[in-house]
Amino acid sequence: MEKTSKTISLSDAAARIREGGVVAFPTETVYGLGANALDAAAVAKIFELKGRPRTSPLIVHVSSIEMAKKYAAEWPPVADDLASRYWPGPLTVVVKKSPAIPDIVTAGLGTVGLRMPAHELALQLIELAGVPIAAPSANRFTHLSPTTARHVEQEFGDAVEILDGGPCQVGIESTVVSVTSGELELLRPGMISIDATETAAPSEGSHPSPGMHPRHYSPRTRLLLVETPRALPDRRGAYVWWKKAGLTTCSRRMPRDPAAYAARLYDVLHQLDQENWPWIAIESPPATPEWSAILDRLRRASS
Ligand code: AMP
Ligand code: MG
């Protein structure tokens, strides 16, 4: 594991959270930029560091279902069912919020997104800090999410201390579902695929998820999503493929398995972005349910 100059210990990270500071920490999805979710001034520092608009709510990370219930005004049976099936894991459940959660965390909404991450260090950090941790991804607004401590350091330099837990195993952001209507509504696809139609048939776009900006998760380099290598602009860029290689100066082969693909995606994009290619092109993965979260991120990154 590569150590960065800004790495801190678990106990120091927990102390920072308790003192009202901000630390980057690992989860199984991406690295988060965390602060005490009960401390509005601490959470404000996250928005400042990221340059994130205050209209974009943060996910609150908890270390147990019991802790989640404490910060929910209502915890319907469907929330309990989801949490017991998928937690700890990459699923955020949006419920009505308790007054203990300050408005800045939820962008003024009456709801809060709660998640218990499947990463031992994240869970220990929450336990040691003794408070829920509000955290978006540890990158500047609209940039690529970080999946290693090094990505966080490249983004924030000396401004952020990092609890290094190695590379993230899932690699893309959590699935977000709302249960505030008592039924299930998918707000953001992720590697846990929830079939919202099982319990409800939400009308398309009826409750847009705040903060789902069309351009998001982007490298600096121009990013193209192509169906075939014949659509590449020329040979001078970097081609990221899984099925059919192209004749380009830089060629990166990706795994054919969606979980393995997701785990590598942001690291490959971070690396290529550092290499200053005239363009990065990605061979579009198949439009099947297992790939829907990956396709969602690729579309946002290339828009
Ligand atoms: P991230 O940008 O990865 O930190 O994820 C935060 C995302 O979770 C937001 O952009 C929303 O899509 C979703 N989210 C968090 N809290 C809420 C909420 N209270 N209501 C609806 N969506 C939420
Ligand atoms: Mg983010």
C-alpha cells in the first residue's frame, strides 16, 4: 500500500471528527470526505473543501442499523428489510430525517440518506468517533471519485488528512433508494441492483434525486463513450476497452466482469487523466442490468 504524506492513524482520524474537523476515510465504494454529521459547522467545511453546492445532500454513514434508526424520524419496514439484507454494504437508504441531523447535511430536505459501509476501518472510525459521519466522495465537485488514498492526495494535497484503507473494493458510488413514500424508489443506480418495480412503480423523474448533476465524476481529459473502435477520432488517444481493442497509442483492457470492471474504473481514469492524452475513449459496456450503474457513471463522465 502506497503511503502518502497526509496519512493519519485511526485514533487521530476519530479525534479529528470529534473536534469538528474533516478527514478522508475509506469505504468499500469510494473514499469519503467525512465530518461529524451532527455538527453543522464541521459539515460546512466539507462543502467548502469540495466546492460542492449547498443544494447537494450528503450521505450519513452509520455503524449499525440501531444507529441509523436514531437519525431517522421514521423507519418503515421496507427500510428495515433493505438494511438487514444489504448492510453493511453499498446501499444508501433515504428516510425522513430526525431533527438531530442539521439542515446543511440534507440540503434543507426533510429526508436523510443513511448507509452502513462495508469497510472495517470506516466502521471503526464511526464507532471511535461516537457520531454518525456525513461524507460525500473525497474529490472536488464534478471531478472523478477517489478509490485510493493517493487519488485523494492528488486532489487535495496538504489540505486533507487521509485514513488509508487501501483500494476500494466496489469502486463506484452506492446505490441510493428512497423509502419515504413507504415504497421503494431508485434514485441512483449502484452495484447493488434494486428492482424498484418489485414493490412500486415509480413514475420516471417524479422525485429527482438532488445533486444528480448530469455532468459528474469527470476526468479533466475529454472523455468519449463509443460503441466500437471505428468511432475513435484518431490514433493518438487512450482507448479503454473490454471486448474489442483499437489501434491507439494507449490501450487499456478492462475486466469482462462488471464487479471487477467497477473496482478498476476510476483508478484507470485517474491514471490516464494524469498522462495528458488528447482524449480518452471508453468502449461502451452492454446495456444490461448488471452494467447499469457503470453505464450511468460513464454517461455522466462523458457528457
Ligand atoms: P455523493 O455525491 O456520492 O456523496 O452521493 C450523495 C448522493 O446521495 C446525492 O447526490 C443524492 O443523489 C443522494 N442523496 C443523499 N441524501 C439524499 C436525500 N436526503 N434525498 C435524496 N437523495 C439523497
Ligand atoms: Mg461524489
